[in-house]
Amino acid sequence: MTPKDPFRPLDDDARAMIAELMTSSHAALAVTREDGTPSVTRISLAADKDSAPVTLISDLSLHTKALRNAPACALLIGEPGEKGDPLTHPRLTLHCKAAFVEQGSAAHVALRAHYLAQRPKAKLYVDFADFHFVRFEVVDGLLNAGFGKAYKIP
């Protein structure tokens, strides 16, 4: 007997929830440090023109070095609400490969303008030499829309 798949088929409601979660201003980023130890941090989050998650990070951050050494990473997007069990609130896990955007490239110029339209306060530091845009290429993911409402994202 084949076990029942616990994941629901991705439907319009799930896609709408994913789109809403992707408007979050921050996410938790999981990386692997050089010694193999996992590490989690909070990052600013935006979406590029293709709706891929992007961030702006500094060379001073340990997670920047970790992403350069091992670009496989994960994002956790979504915050628990003020009331109720935190596990009943939707959250999105994305398994990704981090791709640094070359400073001064056409892609960098376009992403800078798009990012600042979403995160205008970043104008204070976006042009510092140690800051870099990272685009997260999504490999797959999981949407947990609450108890018994789980979806695989191909």
C-alpha cells in the first residue's frame, strides 16, 4: 500500500498566499558555515522584476562569506500573527542557490532601481562598496498554510 501524499496540489489559493508572503520585508536565511555548521540570520527581502527573492548584504556579515563558499541555502518567509498558535500562521520555505549580482553590471543597475523602489531606506547604504545584491534561484520549496495545509513548490 502506497502511503498517502501529505501535500496538497498547488492551487490558486496557495499561489496567492505565496505571492502575499513574497511581499514580506524580511526573511530568515539559513546558510552553511565553512566548518559545516548551520547558521540562521535575518535578512532584508525584496523581489526582482521576475518575482525571484533578492537581498542586499554586506561583506561584514558572516552569512555573506558562507554564501560565497556554499551557495545552497534556504529562506523562511512569514511571521506568526499576534494571536493564536504561531504554527497556524502561513510560512514559506524556499530551497535556493544564491547568485551574487556583479557590481556595476547592467543587471546590478536594474536591480538597484527595482530594489530601492521596494526598500527605499536602503538608499542610505546600497552604494557602499561592501554591499552586494544576491538573487536567490529557487530550487523548490514548501508552503505551510496552517495545520493540514501543506504544498510542495516544484
